[in-house]
Amino acid sequence: MMEKFKIDRKFWPLLVTIGLFLLLYAYGFFSYRGFSNPQVFFNLFIDNAFLLITSIGMTFVILSGGIDLSIGAVIAFTTVLSAYLSEDWGLHPLVVIPMVLLVGTLLGAVMGSIIQFFKVQPFIVTLAGMFFARGMCFVISTDAITISHPFYRTLSLFRIPLFGKTFIPINVVIFLVVLAAAIYLAHFTRFGRTVYAIGGNEQSALLMGLPVARTKVLVYTLNGFCSALAGVVFSVYMLSGYGLYTNGLELDAIASVVIGGTQLTGGVGYVAGTVFGVLIQGLIQTTIMFQGTLNSWWTKIVVGLLTLLFIMMQSAFASARRTRLAAKSIDKSADRLPVGETELVPDA
Amino acid sequence: MKPTTSLLKDLRHHSLFWPVVALLLIMLFNLLFTPGFFRLEIKDGHLFGSLVDILNRGAPLMLLAIGMTMVIATAGVDLSVGAIIAIAGAAAAVLINPALGRELVTSDKLIEDVTQTPLWLVILIPLIAATVCGLWNGILVSRANIQPMVATLVLMVAGRGIAQLITNGQIITIYYSPYFYIGGGYLFGLPFSLYIVAAVFLFAWYISRKTSVGLFVESVGTNASSSFYSGINEKNVKLLAYIFCGFCAGIAGLLISSNVKSADANNAGLWSELDAILAVVIGGTLMSGGRFSLVGSILGALIIQSMTTTIYAFGVPPEVVLVVKALVVLAVVLLYSELVKVSMDKLFEQKGVQP
């Protein structure tokens, strides 16, 4: 039976995610007038561009078996810093944007170094990073700062027309570039393979002679950069900087990554899945908006339950895989164990 | 080796050494720079002063820290306590005035000093709701074998939605004065909340130090599978820890909503899960589980609260507290990290040993 559709089992979670997305979209498409407008589809990208970018960074962190709770705060900090530098200091955005990107990247690098070299749990370090970045927002300004520089305005109004009346703004272009770079990085470079190896089993990655320390620091650095870039995109989107922006975004990003089929224990998952994870959340929001009578907090509940569902599914897949491997190993118990299947024995 | 050095070493290796030092440092700082910090006065038979204030305001955090200690000791973490606080507060507020949840009512009806539900139910039902939340977390962690961080993340995201569902998205103000006693009343001159904290603490301490439960928790946290093989029902130990944590968060939710006289589904207990974890970590319980210290967690909560109060006393914008907290977390985790511990030992021992 399996010979007919030769889809590798490892793609199943990804396919489930894409299937769910298509299902949700079809539901909206046939239930609501106006949903069929292609611009509704593009709006998913436009409204979630910053979340998409930062979730891609988060995917790498989770693939490596870590977690980053600081991204929402780093995005807010980037918007505040951009607004402050361009408004109060009067710097040109072309100077401001590289500066804030550098600051975000540095924050990520520092957190990564502490995680790696002091052997502190990523959870705690990035929690501190989150407090720090949020606090720094308010040290700079407790109020929202409007960005009035014409360059930002031009950027935010810049639209690339597509077929019909549809368009995409520059934010989506940035996202597409990030996505392409991330897929290349994850699946076609040594760095990407090392990230997967660390997530699979850090000890064996180390014993294989992979540059574990460097890669781990780099993963958090990359995530810092992605968050800062998402912050730049968000400041263009909102045309202001405020310390309360993107509160709790780290959870949305983690949920997107999980819904996208990446295992939170690390080592398994795809960047493309994360994109669909974000889009599914966007679709739920859009559907609830179109529906009109449901309150927006249903989004939270549905996203929470969906996350749970996907986690359950992952553990089901994982235990099915373990049973399969165990069965395989009994078949050829005389042979030595194949490499990479050391987790044959199910946990008690 | 000189005896003083070994005494110093013993002290330094005592689990409560750093928390006590930190608390003393904050107090010393206040003694020097904050005038009137240690002044206590009696007004209307109640004790007033910054110290009492710290204890009173720190009460919810201390409760959370007690519950969180148990969870972290089983090598878990509970991220949903903030959401549980919101749920408990929302439930209490809606029980006091159910009309508010669903419809708009005239303002004269709003400010009536009555409750629609008997007070004992107003207290009991939110606590049951919170305990059920804890049960849910516990089942996900112990039975569905989901990583604690992820399992509780679900309720952290969905819980605020549930709380908003209860309050219908409004911030509900409470006008029922007997309810205020829980978080703002005084008994024998001390805030009533302190007695609640003391009761919960004594219960947790008794259970974990005078019965074998504490030993079970530590053994599950150190190595869940080997505890299983030595006959400990590790699943139920974990389940109980999460239930207890949810229960503590429920009490904290009642205290907070009673103290601020309202229920805000969005902001009640916001980031309190992080504060609670921070308190536990400052108190010397390792995030990796195993040995835990309830006293340490209480000290941790007090450190966080006195730090906050100190910063407020200086008229610094409250948001700056976050930056200070971040630096404290960093300092604490670095102090506890292996690298620093080893190098500190080297530093002290070199001085002690006579060639």
C-alpha cells in the first residue's frame, strides 16, 4: 500500500499542518462572501509578516532543543529604539535600521553565550532577556512614540501590485527573503545540519566532532537578528514604537512552530511548517473576524487547543516511531544497533 | 585548614546562604538610603510600615512560590499560574455580581454592597476552578507525557481567553466589602493575607518534611524512572504537585482580586509565573528538579517584593523594575552555575590551605 504514495513518514506532521490550513481556508472560502478575495489571502502575510519572520528564527532555536522567550520583548524594544533614534536623535532610518538590527543580534549573541558557556537553562536566560528588553523599552520611553520620518512612511506605503487589485507591501518581500534564506540555511548548509544534530542529541553531536558550542550561540544570535528584523518590519507596519507592543508574542511564535510540526524536544521539523503554523493562526483570526459574533478571545482558546492537539499528535507519532524501531531491532537483534537509534528502549 | 575557613565554607554551601545575603543587602541598602523604611507604627490597631507592606504585597507571590517550588522540584515548571490567577479572580467577581458578566447594568446597582452568591461559595468555586486547572496541567504532564513547559503553555495561552470568557471581556469592579477582607483585612494587627500564606506554608512544609511526600517529590525530580522502579508512583507525585500549584495560584488570584477590588482578565497576574519561577530559583531550588527549599522560595519572593518596593520608594518609574529583575536573574543563575561555583571554591580554598 505504501508503495503507491511514497511519502516519507517524516513529512506526515508537515502534511497534516498543510492539510489543516487548506481545510480552514476552504471552510472560510465557502462560508463567507468576500473570503474568496485573493487579498484576504495576502493579508494573512501582511498582518503576520513580523510573526512569520520571528517564528522562523524561533524554529531554529527549537530545532536545536532550546527555547527563546525574549522575542516579543526584543521586537518591542526594536520598535522603541527605532522610534527614539529616528525621532529624538534625528538619525536617518538608513542608519537607524542597521543599528537596531545590530543591537538585537548582540542581545541574542549574549543570551546564547550565557546559555552555552555557563550551562544555564535557555528558559531562564531568555526570561531575563525578556525582562531586560521590556524594561529598557520603558527606560527609553513610557509612552508610544510616533515615527514621522518620511522614509518610514514611504516604506510603509510602498506596494507591489500583483494581479487584479491585489498587492503586497515591502514587509512581505522581506519575509519571503528571510524564508528563502532560512530554508537554505536549514537544509542546505553545514550549520543547518548541525542544528538538527544538536536537537536530536547534543551529546552525540559533540562526540561526532560537530561545533556544538559555536552553533548554539549562533542559533540564538540568528534568532536575535530575526526578532530585530521583525521589530523593524513591525515599526514600519505600525509607524510607532511602544514598550507594550507584541506582548506575549513569544507564545504565538512557539505555538506556530509547534503547529508547524516541529518537535519541541528538538531535532525534528521544517521551516516551511512554521510558516503554515503562523498562517493557520492568522486564518483562525480572520475567520473569527468574518464570523462577526464570536469574540476575539476565542482565538486564544482555539490556538491553545490546537497547540495541544499538535503536541499530542507529535507524541503519538514519536511513540509509533519508537515501536516501529523496536520491532525492527527485534527482527535483527543479532545485528548491532543501527547508528542513531539508541533511543530504542522506550522511557519508563 | 583554619576553622574559620571551614565555617565560611559551610555557610557558603548552605542552601539558604545567597538568598539571606541578598535579602540582608537589600535591607542594608534601605537602612542607609531610604528614610523611614524600618519605621513601624500602629494605626487603628493595625501595624503599618514598609516592612508590613512588603509582606502584604508579597503574599500572592509567596503563595505562588510555594506551589511552584513543588512543581519545579519534580523537574517541571508551571507557566499557567498567571492565567489561573486571572481565572480565579474572574470567577469570584462574576459570582459576586453575575449580571456584570453578561449585560450592562445601571451604576446604582453596581455599587451595592451585596453579593449574589454566599461568600463561602465565592471563595470555594474559584479555588475549585483553579484546582481543576492544576489537575488539567498535571494530567497533561503525568499521563500524556508532555513536556511540562509546553503542557502548561497551553493553559497559559488559553487560560486568559477562558478568564475573558467568564468576565465577558470586561474589567469587573467588586463592591462587596466582606470580600475585601481576604486581601486587605487585618487580623491581630497584621494583614490577613499573611495568615493565609502562613497556613499554606505550614501545610506544605508539614506534608513535605514530616511525611514521605517531600522525599517522593525530590526523588521524582532527581530521576523519575528510577523512582518508578523503586516503587514510587511518579505519575501521581507529579499530578499532585501540579494540583497543589494550581490551588496556590487560585488563592493568590483571590488575594489579588480582593486587594485591587476588581478582576481584570488580561492583566491580573500578568508575568507572575515568571516572578514565581524567579523566586524559586533565587531560593536555591534548581530548575532541573530534585532538592527543594520552601523557606528559600519564601525568601526569594520576599527578595523580589522588597526590591520592587525599594525601587518604588525611590520614585523610579515602575517599569525599570523589569530591568533590575533581569539583572538579578542573571546574577543569580550565574552564581548558581557550575563554572562560578568551581572557581569560587578554588578561590576560597587557595587562601585556606597552608603550604
